[in-house]
Amino acid sequence: MSSKSPKVLDSLRVRVRRLQFIVGLGFLSLVIGSVLTGSLIWRVSERVQALPVSSLRVGIALVMENLWVLLVLPLLCYGAARILELKPLSTAVGAALSGELFVLALYFVRDGFEGLWVGWAYTPLRFLVFATGVFLTHRAVVRGRAAAALGATKAQTQAEARKAEYMQFLQDAERGAEKTAQREAERVAAAASTGGAAVAESSPPAVESATASSDASVSPASPSPAATTEAPAEPKAPTSEG
């Protein structure tokens, strides 16, 4: 029981933070859209009033009034979906409803209940524009998530390519080290064989000199062949003749 309660609290915290983020998106889009709407109305109000068709004036007024949900909110949600994992439907509906609630609260404070219901002709059109903004926001979140997934796949591909290049570099470095070690071993072996040959060439004269000296030391003591073969003749005694 105690192990399950932290998991429930963590999931609840995540949901609350997501709800706060969605509400913040709606409020921020409403503020930015109000600034843009105010600047546009100040610039084009005279031209809009000069239009001869009333339905066109109403359409332009609806678009400018709901610019926050038609343009600003989809852009903000697209940027947020590139970074965070947002659910398209809940994000679009929640952010649009939070912003619309602020708008209705402002209308209610300014005009009372009359500000909430403008008429049978204008109120359905405003609801249609709001639904269009929700649809655009939904599509923006979907495209943002698709772009984020594409970017993650591209980054993973680049990381794998860099990893392959690094592994190839390591293999080349190992091969180069092996070739260098082999060349060093061959050089040491060649130097050792050259030194052995030099020692072998210098050893025979010393052996011959040693043999000659040993022969010279032995020759005086040994008898000559002539002395050993022929003995000296003894003198004969004189004979008494006559």
C-alpha cells in the first residue's frame, strides 16, 4: 500500500503540472493575441468600416477578435509540442477553453450577462471560429510531435553515424599501432641478427691466434724426429795389432 501511494502521487503531480502548462498556454496566447488585435484594429478600423458589405465586416471583426485562438495558440502549441510530449486533443481543447473562459470573464465583468450572449447570428459564428481555432491547434500539436519525432530520428541517425566513424577511427588506430609494433620488432630482430653476424666474423682470428700460441708453447719440449730415429754411434776401442 505504501509503495503504490508514491506512484499515485507522482502521476497526480504530472497531471497537475500538465494542466497548469495547458492553462498557461491559453492565457499567454490570449495576452499576445490581444496585443496583436489591438494594434491591427487601430490600423485597419477605418478601412473595415468603409467596406460596403456588412457580412464582410462581421467576418473580419470575428477573425481579429479571435486572433489569439486562430493564430497565436496554434503557433505556441506547435513550439511546445516540439519540446514536450503533449496530447493533441487535450492540449488543444484545454488551452482554447482556458483562454475563452478569460474572454467570457472579461465580457461578463464589462457587460454582465448581455456580454455572454450577443445574438442568434453573432454567437454561433463566434463558436464556429472558436472551433476552427481548436482544430488548428490540434493540427499544430500533431505536426509539432511529428517534427519532434523526425528530429529525434535524425539525431539518432547522426549519433549512430558518428559512432560508426569513431569505431572506424579506433580500428584504424589499432591497425596503425600493430603495424608500428611489427615494424619495431622487425627492426630489433634485424639489428640483433646483424650484431650476431659481426660477432661471428670477428671470432675466427682470435681462435687461430690462440691455436698458434699453443703450438709454439708445445714445440720446444717435444723431441725432433731425427733425434728419435737415429742414436749417436759409440766409439770403438783401439785394437793391438802389430
